[in-house]
Amino acid sequence: MSVKLQPPATNYFVHESAYVDSPCTIGTGTQIWHFSHVMPNVEIGENCKLGQNVFVAAGVKIGRNVKIQNNVSVYAGVILEDDVFCGPSCVFTNIRNPRSAIPRNTASDYLVTLVKRGATIGANATIVCGVTIGHHAFIGAGSTVTKDVPDYALVYGNPARQRGWMCECGAKLVSLDKIHVCNECDRQYQYTNPHQIQIIK
């Protein structure tokens, strides 16, 4: 049964038009806005913002300081770590081979999609189930992600391909020989292997 929770009774905010099914765990300072629906057994961390018309499926886990913009559905099998940004109308899937006539709606049917700490998913991007998006990776608007994305990688296109590297602050890194530098915050990164970088300064 759906229960409307009123803001004065909680340490988080739920708009009067939204539904939060019981039981759920919702962190202090989190805001759930117009027409959103959070299903049972969801865990949402502190200081998250769920925009208008957001759906969160039963059992989903969302970290702290996650921002989910309008019209996003977070289906079973999707895990959002701390500081993730989901742009407006981005799409997650959780079944690789859906058919209307063949039910595939048990936990064993769902492929896990992991979005690691600090990653950004641009507006209208589609994340095909079963992939891992690395921490502080950046998915360009309108992209279709069909395979794993390394930490700090900038990917975009359909299908999405890597086009560079992104700083933790959200600026594109500049490549200088064997290191990558951020002209906005002065962080520096170096390769750990041909397909991965790490912060060094």
C-alpha cells in the first residue's frame, strides 16, 4: 500500500504528490519531488535530490548526495553510489532480452548496472544493463552506453566511445605527454595502464 509521507514528520522532504512505499530507508536532507514514486525496500542516502516524475524500483540502493533529474526510472538491478548525477530523462534498462509475451521479472532476470562514485550521466543517455560506469566517468548527453566505462573516462556517441578524460571537478583533462592536467583545479593524473588513469596530485 502506498503512503504519502508529510514533510513535518520526517527529516527528509517528500512532496505531497509523491508516493513513498513502506518500508524504505531515506537519509536526512533528501528531497523527493512532484509525482515521484519510491517503491518498498529502497535505500536512499543523505542529501539526495529526486526530481519530478522519478521512479525508484523495489530494492534499489542509492548512495549519498545523488542527484536524479526529472523523468528518470531507476530499475531493479541498478546501483548508484555516492555523488552520482543522473541527467534529465536518462534511461536505465535491467533486462537484456525483453519480450512482452515472456515474463522476465524475477531477480535472476535482472542484470546489475553499477554507477560508481562521482559519475555523471548526461540528459537522455541510455545505459544498457550489465555495465559498470567507473568513478567520476562522464557520459555525454544522448549517448548509448553498451560496455563498461573506465574511471574518469569521457564517452559519448551512439554507441558511446571514449573521447578523452574528465577531472573530478567536471572539466575535461588536457593531455601533456604522460600526464593529464586540469586547467580549472590543477589536479594531475597519470596512466596506470593504457586504459586507466589515476590522480597523482
